[in-house]
Amino acid sequence: MSDLARNPKQIGNLVRRARKKRGLSQAQLGEKAGLRQATISQIETGNPATTLETILAVLAALVLEFRIVPRSKGTSAAIEDIF
């Protein structure tokens, strides 16, 4: 099943869920991604200033990938209800 994220907060929620599912602390994920624990915290709280390069490093450390697909017809409000 694929998860959908359309804004930084949703990306952060997905990263947090994936990290916890793998039993990793923020510090452990940061170490795997070559980042500080504080950076992982910022991502998980939806900091909009996080660079794409940083997000991709975290996704790689979680063995996840970034995909671009056509936007579904659901509204962003409906997507918010998922999380």
C-alpha cells in the first residue's frame, strides 16, 4: 500500500510512522542518514525549510522511495483526515 503526502507535515508524519515501525529512535535514524537527531525532529514536525536532498537521505535510510504520480481527485482536506 502506498502512502500519500502533499505537504511537509504529511511527509513528517509518514517518516515518523516508518521510523517507529522499524523500531528506530530519531538519533538512530539520523545516524543512518548522516544527519543530526534535531534534523529528524524537524522533518517529523513538518518543517517546510527541509531540503529535498535531506528528505531523500532520510527516505533512503528507511529503505523508502520518492515517487511522482498524477494527483488523485481527492481534496487535500480529505487527505488530512487520513492522518
